[in-house]
Amino acid sequence: MNTFDLNKVLNIKQVFDIKNQTEKNLKLSIYGFIGGWRNSAQNVLQQIENADVEEINVHINSGGGSAFDGIAIGNILKNHKAKVIIHIDGWAASAASIIAMAGDEIIMPSNTMLMIHQASTFEYGNASVFEKAAKDLRKVDKAVTASYRKRFVGSDEELTELLNNETWLNADEAVALGFTDKVADEIEIEELEEEQEEPENIKESLVAKYTAQQYNEPPKPEPTPPAVTKQNMSKLFLNLK
């Protein structure tokens, strides 16, 4: 799938905009597909490497794109002398979430989303081609995982599970897991008439676990079954009759 097709799917116009708000502050907007010409690592580098500013505010609204451009842009931002503040304006998914991890400070309004997952690709060919693609993807996964590792509050195994499950995080969940520093002022969102509860999964258990740790709340112990006694067994047999 080429850049044009992905932009149609994501329905976001690709925008790369940079301007000096003041002599000490620079604003960078990255919207749409990561890669191509506008949002390429090369373009970002050319625009900011000589910027003599103290702070760079990066605004992101993207469903992702090239993992390698995402990693490179993240490293370019990390290596800049300025403080980097990431603002997730709508969503930062896939490669865009890798860029977000480069922030010295990451801010998410309450109605925005962050998505992390393993690397993916399109391939065509025989079994040998797919086996090679799988090996290559596992190598890319290691690089992708490293981008999240320094921020994630849990273990490597827990992070791997989140990536395997293609995890979507709202602002509060992202803060609980360490991917975001703070939630911006809340925006009132109209609730749906019927709200269905999501099934419990790895994301829900990890959010609960690390939220409790932040507030020094011990996790609730699992209920233990009653000890088996002669009295219990006699009651059980009576109930089975």
C-alpha cells in the first residue's frame, strides 16, 4: 500500500508544519502518514537540526506509517539540545506513537488515543519469502520495543504482551503505564446511550496494577477457596442429590 492509499484510509491530510513562535520556542506539527516527503525523517532533520531554540513543541495527529521513519524522527528529537514537549492532538498510533516516546514531556488531552503494536508489513510470494519476512519483522520488533522500554513502568514480558495485542490506550491509561506524563484539561464528550463493558484483558489488568502502585494501594488479593473438610464434603454431597 502506497502513501496515497494510506492517507485515504486514515482520512488525514499529511501535514508537516514548522514555525518559530518566539526565538526560544519552535512548534512542529506532524499530521497524517509517517514517511513520504513531508513527514520523513530527512525533512524533520533538515528543518530542526540547526534550530537554536530552548523548547520544541511537537503536535501529533497520525495513524502511523513507516516504522523506520518513526524511529529516526524520534532519535532526531531526542538528540536535539532543546526540551521536547509532545502534544497528542488526536491520536498517535503505530509509528506515530514511537515519535511520541521521544518527548521529554508527553501531554494527552482526555479525548485522545495512543496505540502501540508490533511491526507489520505487506508481502507476496512463497513460503521462503514469508519466512524471511517474519525473521525481519522480529528484528524490527526489537527496535520498536526499545522505543517504549524506557517509559513503560512494567516488565519486558508485560510490554511484549501489550505490543502483541495491538493495545489502544486513552490518556489516563497511558499515564498509568508511563507512556504519558499528564492529561490535559478534560473536554466534555457525549456518552453513548448503551455503553458495553470491555472484556478483561492484559491492558486492563496492567492499568489497574500500576495505577494502584502510583497511589500506594496494595492490589486486592484473589479470594481463596474454603478449605475442604468433612462437613464441607457432606454438604456438597447433599446438594448433588
